[in-house]
Amino acid sequence: MKLMLRYLRPYGRNVSLVLLIKFLGTLAELFLPYILSHILDNVVPRESVPQIFLWGGIMILFALVAFGLNVWANQRASAVARDSTRDIRHDLFEKTLALSSRQVDRFTVPSLESRITSDTFHVSRFLGMMQRMGVRAPILLIGGLILTATMDLDLTLVMLAVLPFIFCAVFFIARKGIPLYSDVQAQVDDMTRVVREDSKGIRVIKALSRVQYEKDRFDGVNADLVRAEKKAGITMAASNPSMNLFLNLGLTAVIFVGALILGTGGSSEVGVIIAFTQYFTLIANALMSITRIFIMYTKAAASANRIDEVLACEEDMPLASAQTYPDRAYDENRYIEFDHVNFSYNKTKNNISDMSFSIPKGGTLGIIGATGSGKSTILQLLMRFYDVDSGAIRIGGRDVRTIPMGELRTKFGAALQNDILFSGTVKQNLTFGRDVSEEGLRSSVETAQAAEFVDRLAEGMDYELTAKGSNLSGGQRQRLLIARALAGDPEILILDDSSSALDYKTDANLRQALDESAGTSTRIVVAQRVSSVMSSDQILVLEEGQTVALGTHEQLMETCDIYREISHSQMGGAILE
Amino acid sequence: MSRPMGGPRGMEGPSRKLDRKTGIKVLKRILSYLFRYKWLALLALCMMLVSNLLALAGPRISGYAIDAMSGEPSGELIFAPLYDLCLSWFSNPMIGQVLYYCILMAGAYLISAGMSFGLASLMIVISQKVISAMRRDVFHHLTTLPVSYFDRHQTGDIISRISYDIDTINTSLSNDLLQVCASVVTLVGSLAMMASISPMLLLVFAVTVPMSLWFTRRKTKKIQPFFRARSGKLGELNGYAEEMLSGQRTVHAYHREADTLKNFDEKNESAVQAYYMADYHAAVIGPSVMFINNLSISLVTMMGGLFYMLTVSLGGAVWAPIAITPGGVASFVQYSRKFAGPINEFANILNEIQSAMAAAERVFALLDEPSEVADRENAQELTRVDGQVSLEDVNFSYVPEKPILKHFSLNAPPGTVTAIVGPTGAGKTTVINLLMRFYDPQSGVISVDGKNSLDVTRESLRKAYTMVLQETWLFCGTVHDNIAYGREGATREDVIAAAKAARIHSFIERLPQGYDTVLSDDGINLSKGQKQLITIARAMLSDSPMLILDEATSNVDSRTEQQIQQAMLSLMKGRTCFVIAHRLSTVQNADNILVVKDGTVIEQGNHEQLLASGGFYSKLYNSQFE
């Protein structure tokens, strides 16, 4: 709620105006039954036709006024909802973009996505709804009660006595019913999971002849879902009939009490009772609206909290001063330097332990090692997606934690693992909003061995990629990622296992082209193939986050068993899969 | 509230209109599901009638009560004993009369409420029966579909049919259907009631009903494009946000935050603007409906007052259709509120039914997808296979204009290893699809042990193969379940032995719950390599005579791969193997290497022969040393 108020505040004037208009409109509406009872009780007995038309005209006039004011207020309310929704979404997306990788890991990407898409949607819908019904319902309720009280106090009390029943009925049913829907949601998730798994694994299922087993599995989740839906549905189904019942019983009570008063010499009039039946409907509807707003509020408040969680995140990788992490005199031979670095993702077991190495400016480093040995982690740390737990990483003598993020990241051109292309043209993907000359673009495409297929596309560089570049083959995607990394003419080029989908011939051509053109860039190549790193100035062999050996291909072939083993397995060793 | 949170995407989804003929067909099919529960449906119909008629009786009785108050009792008597009883309680007969009517009213409302709750529950039971049968049919049908269906359709599409579309049908069945019937009853009932009270007052509706119909029709027509634009723009915005978030690391790596935010802002602006426009135009609807309602009531009051005046002043001489009592006016006002409701609802319900029909059409379209061609009539079970596999002059294409395999032949004697290499798109994986009969060739013969594979049952043919594919498939379940999936009735010992052979046992032991650790999307993070090792362990459990390895170790780094070589060799021992691999090192030892390019075998022979011939293979092989 705080969040919503915060975002409504800038539009406070508009909101108050909406509320005022709404207030007036609702009042006009409230007077209708009053006039009705006046006509029946006072005007008709006077037997004056013009009078009836006069009061009838007034009634229609009030209806018109109510109409106009309500439309006006609703439209203004939409404008307020529009503006505050825009602000919330903007802030949320901006903040989300600024989250550190560790924070993203904690929230998870799907959860962040749903906060931006569905949570803002719920909040925005509530903002509109609240302005439209939030005033109307209480005014109808209170105003209706006041007006009826002036007409007949006793009958009003009868009516008042029924309202708590209606409220309680709706409230308790909703409170019992709504949680049941999260049950339903969970069962729906289970059901769709089975469908998703089976559509993906249909080959395996058919190959292993487990179709019957899968059918039974589905029937199981299907039955669970049906059970949950039935329970939730039937619980909620009680709300309308019970509300109507209380409402109608209340009406009946009003009529009977009216008769009692009349019979005992009281002053109840028939027109008043008719007006009462009208007010009763209005008030009951208002009550229903209030419960509906309440239910929507619980949903919107949950969404608002989820949004606020993101917005309240503190920046966890601030720019540090050189006092905290002192510079070291710049040395061409130690352009990039890892200085006793320790790091753990989950802060229990180290993923990188006591790692030290340095790369001279313009030099090349190859990193090789088993799955999970920490190859990519080194790159993540260097690019400051995560901060080291201890030790330091320096570029050009400066600790990466003291370099402003923009300056740091623009030093790099990186083709990372699980890197993606976006929907848009090939050219848009390669320039990626940066200033890249035509020639630079061309040469990076050629170096990346992508020219061969880009030129074959009818639209060439204007070929439209679908999201994640799914209309290209794996090898084509990798080559574009490399081209994108090259296009900025970066100081440091990073290739993280980015030629795994290329066949040997293309891979060889790529390596050759890189050697020829990458020129002044300092290059770090992570690979599983020895052939991809063997020409590097140094090769780092990793195992379980630790350096096993560091040296040139020739040195390692002599001294490092693990390296030799890997090399043999790939270079014509006599072992078959 | 009946629909669980569908999320913004599901809302106001594009409601495609069906043409009349398909519409009727789809409706018939939905009804055929409903017809299975015809007795329950009939019961529901009866309950609906009783409940609505009783609810309609309420205002009429209250009119009698009001007339009784004004001293002119007008209604006829039912339950005369009750009437006498009520009268006997009070000295004032008027109060007794009113009490009598009030008791009748309360009774009618009570039964009506009970009925409508029973009815709603019954409808939920029926619709759940229907849609659970539908879901079951859809899923069971899915399992009979050829693999090509899954290649052509996105998983998300299949899921949206089985969940969102069926859910839409569900809502429509449990709410709309009933509401339409109830509306008709209310409409006709209140019309009849009003006509019986005062036919002349009905003339008021001759003005307001057409007005209301004309207005809502015109408005909805005008508004629809705005709503379409609104969900379209919102979809675009969501799509953009999703894409950028999944690529967040890339955005960070290139420091493109500012650009991305600017694009987002543009999309956000047009989304909120579209939202506003739709709301702006829709803002008129609620108040106008209310206005027309109030107008009817004002007119009814005016005319009613006038008629009452005439009735009183002229007494018996008044023209009968005009005569009215105060209670009559009161009932009439209540009915006119009831009457207006369904008319305004009608347009909404019609829209919903239309989108339900569109959803049903999508579901039925899936159900109408042809299943895998049935096995031939005299198809035999493939038992005790030696493992002799051959393809003779096979031609195959996924789409007619793009041939994938051309005059493709291969011969694999029992226990031999056949490797297939070649550039991406050459047709390597297609060969596997044909061996497993996921697809059938357009011409040519594939045989196992000399038997045409078309003449054996699919199930027994597939059982004769074990597959390890590049794309690892694990389901949400324990590690044990995932491995044991390879053979029905596998014990824990079997599973452990297989895991040991696949060199994954010690890793599994170190998981929080060992073999009972549940693998799920958001749970334990397995690397691609570890996932692959689990599927290899699964394959270890199978004892089929033929083995297919399609890029099986491409996700495992070379060192780990080496460590499982031993296991792989024992897995391959004595089986006829087909190996597809990127890394030439993994195929060198094959008995026969087929080099495939553009759908044909351009070279074959063992490693040494191919190197010696100096062809495509030797070029590929040597390129890794450049």
C-alpha cells in the first residue's frame, strides 16, 4: 500500500479531483430513490399531473448528472492509473537492470520477469479500480444509510442489522476460498510440468516404451487438479447465493417491520418502503464492491510487495575508492592481474581458490579444464559480475572495484556462455547501440567467419533475427556472438567456449583470423578443445577452482599430466566414445 | 473469481471469431462431452428453473405485502392455513397479512438460494468431469502423435492448449452456459410478471431497451480495437522485458543499460497509453448502463404514479391495463432492475462464449491430429535381435521440396560400430529418426535382422534400441527415478551399478539426499555434463542389442569424457552401435565411418582408409592441427 501511495503522490491533485467528482456523482445517484419515494408519497396524492412530470424530470436530471460526473471521474482516474503505472514500471525495470548478478541469482530471472509483467499489471488495475469504486462504494454505503435514516430510523436499523451478515458471509468465504486457488495454481503447475516434460522428451519416452507410464502419471496430476478446482470452485460458489439470501431476507424484514410500525400507528409510508428496497439494493451492491476491492487489494498488495522488494534492493557492488583497494603501479606485463583471488557463489565451498596469474597487454591466455572447474567463473569475476571474497583483480593496475561500471565493461568485448542474440536485424545485434563504423562491422563479421552465411542471407545484415536468434543454427549464432564481441574493437576480448558448435575447419579459420586481426586486444579464450587454446601465449589448466598448471602448449605437454591427457584424447588418441 | 490468476497475458486474448459452420461443429463436439453426463445436466436445468422462478416470485409477493399495508390486499392465497395462523397472531389483520407474505417471501428466497448454491456446485462438478475427460483425451492423444508433431509445434503452444484453452472452456461451461439459461428465464419471467402487473407500464421498455441495446452494441464495436491494441501493446512490452531480462548478462557485459531502458520506456509509454485509451472509452459504459437503468426507473415511477392517480380518481371506471396498486409499482420497479441486468450482460457473455469456442477449436484441432500410422496388420514382435541393421536406397524429406536423405544406404553387421560424421544439416540426426521410426522414409527399405522395419511393431523395434541424445532429458523426480526410467523394475542396486559405470555415483552420493535428491527446475543445479552422465547411466540399464549415441558426449568436457570412455566401451560392447559426433577423436575407432554431406554418403571406410584417401574426412581431420 505504501508503494502505491508513494507513486500516487505526484498525481495527488488529480486524485483528489477524481475523488471529488466521484463524490458528487455518487450523491446525485443517491438522491434518485429519495425522489422516487417523494413522488409516490407526496406528489401522487396531490393528483397534479404537471407536478409528476416536474419531479420525474428532476429524477432524470439527477440521473444525467450522475452519468456525466461518473464518466468524467472514470476517465480522469484512468489517466492517473496510466501515469503512476508508467512510473512504477520505469523504476522497476531500471532497478532490475541495475541489479548485480548475485541479486539476480537470488530473485531468479523468471521471478523478476513476472514482477515486471504481471505484478505491475495487478497494481495498475487496482489503482484504476480503487479510484473508481473506492469512493463510490463507501459513499453509497454511508450516504444511503444517512438518507434512509432521515426517511425512517427504525427501518434503517433493520437494514443495518443485516449488513454485518452479508459482509461476514462474503469475507469468510473469500478468506477460505482464495487460498484454495493457490492450491489450484500449484496443481496447474504440476500438470503443465508433466506436459512440458513429455513434449520435450517424447523421443526418449517412445524409445523406452514408457507411454503407458506417462499416461498414468498424467491421469494422476489431472485428478489432483480436478479435486483442487472442485474444492475451490464450490467454496466460492457459496458467496453469491448467500449474499443474495441475506439481502432478500433483509428486504423481507424491512417490509414486515414497516407493517408493524404502520399497524401500531406509526408513520411509515408505502413510498418510503419502496425507496428502502431501492436503497437496500444500492447499499448491498456497495458492500459487495467493498469486499471485491478488499480481495483485489490483497492481491495487489502482494504484488506491490514483490515490486517493492526489488526496488528496495541496495546496490551491492558499489564503486569503491582507491583508498580501500589501492592501485598498483601500472606495468605492461601485468595488464590483467589476479592476485590471490578466492571466491564462492554460495559462500560455502570455494569455486575459485587462491588464484594468481597475470596477462601482459596484448597477450593471450587460454583456460582449459573440466566442467565445473571454474573457467567461466574467472571471467565473471574479471568483468565484475561478482565481487571476489578475498584477494584482488586489477586491470592496468587499478582494482576492478574502483573502476566505474560503465568504464570497466566497455573495455570488454565478450562472447559468453549462454550469451544471447536479441530480436532485431543482424546489424542491430552486432552494433548493439554502440558507435561502430561500416568497415569495423565488416571486418568483425569476416574475422568471426560469419560473412560466409550472412552474405548468403537475402537481406544480408538487415536479416531479422527472432528472439534469442532462434532462426539461426547454433554455429551461426556463435559466430555472430563473436562478431559482436569484436565489433566494439575492445581492449580485452573474451571468448568463453564460444566455438564449441563450429566444425574443426571453421574453428581453425577463426583462430587464424583472430591471430591476424585482433592486434592490440588482450585475449582470453576459454575452451574445451586443446586446439582452441594451444596457440595462446599462456594456458591455464584448472581443476576444481585451482590452478594445476600455467604455461605454453609445449611446456604443458611436457610437465602437465592432465593437459597431456586432454590433448591426447582430442588429437588422434586411439579411444572411441 | 472463478478463474485463477491467468496473468495479464491471458486476459482479453485475441478472441478469434469462428465462421458459423465450424462454430456449430465445435459446439456439437462440446455438447457431445456434456452429453455423457446428460442426467446431471438435466438435473442442473431443473434446479436452474426452480431457483430462478422462485427468485422471480419474490418481488411479486413483496408487492402483495405492500398492497396489504396500504389496505388493499391484492394477491391470491396459497397455504391458506398459514394465512389463518398469521392472522390469528395479531389483532391487526394487516400485520398478519403482511407477515404471511413475508414468510412466503423468505421461504421463496431461502429455497432459491439453496437451489442456486446446489446448482453452482453441480455445474462445477459437471464441468470438471467434462474438462478432466477433455484433458485426458488430449494428453493420451498426444502420446500417440508422431514425433514430427513435437518437432513442428512449440511446447508452449501445446501447454497453452491443454491448460489455458481448456480452462477457458471450463469457465464458459460452468458459468456462461448457466448464465445464458438463467438470463433467458429471468428475462422472460420478469417480462411476464411485469405484463401481469401493468401492460401499459411495459411501454417504458419499448423506449429504454432498444436504446440500451443500440448503445452497448455501438460502444463495444468501437471499443474492441482499443482493447485489442491494449493487449497487443502489453504483450509487446512483456516480450521485450522478458527478452532483455534473459539477456541481462549480455546487456551488462556491453553496458547497454541506458539504451535498453530507453527502449523499454518507449514500449512502456505506448502500453500505458493503449491501456488508457481502452479505459477512456470503456469508462462510458458502466455509467451509461446505470443511466439507462435509472432512466427506466424514473419513467416507471412517473408513469406508475400517473396510472395510480388515474386508478384512484377514476376508481372502477379506469381502463384495465392502466390500473395499478402501489405494491404493483414497487414490484414493477424491482422487476425492471432484474430485467435490465441480463440484457446488459448478454453482450459480455456472448463474447466469452465466442472465445471459449475459439479455444475449443484449438483443442479439437489437436485431437484431430493424425496419430502415428498404426503398425501393419501382420506386424511381428521383434524378438531376440542379433543387431544386423541396413538401409537400402533410402530417400527422405521432412517437407517435400527439401530432400534430406538421397539414395542413402548403409549396412551395419551385428556388434559393429558405425560412425556418421559430416557438417551440420547433412542429415546425420535424420538417420537416427528413421532407424527409430520416428519418421518413415518416402522410399527405400530399412531392415533389422533382414526384416523390413515396417513389418515389425514399432514398440518392439524401439525397444531394440537404446539412445543417448545430445539434448538431455530429465524429469522432475529423484535421481533414482530418472536413472531407473531406463528399465522397468530396476532396483536400487541396478541403479547404483549403472551410476558407477557412468562415473556419476560419487557425485550423486554428495548430493543433499543422495539418490533421493529431487531434480527440479529450481532445485539442484546440475551442469550439462552431469545431466548427460545421468542419461548415460539410464542407458546403461537397458539391455537392448542396438545403441544410438547422438552427440552423446558433446556436453561433457574431454577429460570427463575420457573418464567415462571405459564405461562407454562396456556400454557399446556386443551391441550394434551408431555414433554421431562432432569430435573426430570420438569416432576414429569405428568399424565404419560414413561421411555424409547434403544427404548422401560421400565417403566411407575406417579411419585409416579415409585418411589415406585424402578426401573430405582427411581435410576435416587435419584442420584441427592447423
